[in-house]
Amino acid sequence: MTPGGPAESDFRLPDGRRALAGAVLLHPDGRVLLQLRDDKPGIESPGLWSLFGGGLDEGETPADGMIREVEEEIGFRVRHYRPLFVFDGWRGQYHIYLAAIAEPLERLTLTEGAGFAYWDVAAVKVEPKVTELARLSLAAMQVLQDQRATSGPEEELVPGAGY
């Protein structure tokens, strides 16, 4: 999921921007699952690592859109998640969620993008080929983790996920 992109038939806000939803897919071991965008002309952020997600359909809630997009793109149905933040970007409004995933790559089916991989968050921070939206999302996750650490680590970071 990246800012901008080609015109699509998904829902538009009254000002013409796209309404989008995506997820930071967090593994219990702390790694995050990212998508390698296709490296072809005409798409936004080709060849960069980003979040799974995409445009909302007419009448779809952001949470439902995030769940649908993740399932379409890797065959995994998100069950445990929480809102992370909303970014009111220039070309779109991005609803980003923190979602639990414990599946090994071998049990997922990539249907969009050039690849996918679990990443250590520290490695993402120094990787030059990561979208700004993914970086912003991981920074928001870190703030949430820091707040959790100071207010009671017994609380689940992703409600219902057990971590």
C-alpha cells in the first residue's frame, strides 16, 4: 500500500482523494510482514517494500477494507487487530491498523506484488527501499509499544492475539 497510484475504481472521498486501509502485520516474535511492490511502469513506489492494503470499496468500513485487502493479497484473514492511526495524505486518507499474524510464509499465498518477507523492525529502519507510509506506520507502532511498556506490559498489544 503506497500513496498515490493509478486511478482505480474504488471509493473516493468528496475531495477526490482515495480512501485506503492497510495493516502493519505483526508476528508474535516482533517481526513485521511487508510486501515488495512490483517493479513495473505505471504503479506507485515500484520495487519498494510496503504494507499490505489498498483502496476501500463503496460503503466499506476501513476495518473491513483492511481485512479484505490482506485476504486478497496473501490469503490470510485478519482476526485480531486494532486501529493504529489515520494519515490524511495529499492523495489519500490512509487508515492503518496493527494486526496479528503468526503464519509462516509457506502457508501464505502472495497474489499481488513481487514478493513478501518478515522483517526485523530494526532492519526496516535502515533499508532504503521502504515506502514512507511503511516507515510512518512502524514509527506509530513503536510509539504504541513504548506506551504499553510504561503503562502495563500485561495488556495485549493486539487485543485477542495473546501478545
